[in-house]
Amino acid sequence: MIARMSGRNHTEPQDQSNARNAPAQTSTEPHKTEDTPEEAEEQAEAGNMDRTRIAIPCVGQANLDASVSPHFGRCDSYAIVTLEEGKVKTVESLSNANHSDCTSPVRTLSESGVGLMLVTGMGMRPYLALKQLGIEVRYGVNETVLDAVESYLRNETLPMEEDRLCGCNSES
């Protein structure tokens, strides 16, 4: 099939200028195409799935057996645990080496899709940055990453409040 065009080159400077100045068009309506029965079933299952990405500061390399670091900004790495329907699906490790300030790990965690941070302690600046990005912060974890996740699943963690924050002014 041959597409018929107007004969005008659509990459001419005038078109580029108009495109640059035009307001972005967005739609809240999803574009729906026909799915195969298998795709429809997978999407239905995914839509019902309770999925949470949790970050936990670790001593050493992050994994389920890693010790929880007592301080958010001074940890070696972050375990990013993906829960699906209340079960651990994946565990990823994110290094905390070479961050430029106490909010740079916060940005990285947000970009990784983290929605919940489980901590033992943290300072005011990263706490406020996490809250500003919509990441929930909870405390009451210790021992290992797996212990922290299980405490969260048993509703044994508590929402972090400003009066529980460390008085660290030099957190990096």
C-alpha cells in the first residue's frame, strides 16, 4: 500500500518551528487495540496484582540476607525489593557510592520506581525529599532485609515522623 502525501516535506524549518511552539497534547484515555486472549488474560492478572517497590538501606551488598544499615545516607547500598501480592518477587541492589549530596540517592530511588522506604534512621533533608517525591517512609526495621520486609508485611513498621529523625547535619 502506498501512502499519499501532500507533496510537502514535513521536515521543513517552518514545520519544525510550529511544532516547537505548539502546546503538548495529552490524553487521559488509553489507546486500546485488540488483544489476543492470552494477552487479555495477562493484562487482567497484572491489573489485579498488588505491586510495591521497597527500598531498604544495607550494610555491604544488598540482598535479602544483608544487614539493614542503621542510617539511610551512610549505607553501602539499597535493596530494592519488589513485592507482588505480598510476596518477594525480585531483589535488586543499588550502590550508594559516590553520591553528591544526601538527596541524590533519593532521586535515584524515585527514578527506580520506589514507593516505600524502610529505615532505621535518617536525617531531615532526605526525609523531606522522599516525602516531596511521594515516597512513604517507615521505621521499625532491623536485622536483615528479609526481616525488614516481613516486619512491614506484618504491619509492625510505623510511619516516620519528624521527631524520630536523626539530628545529623552532615549526612552525605
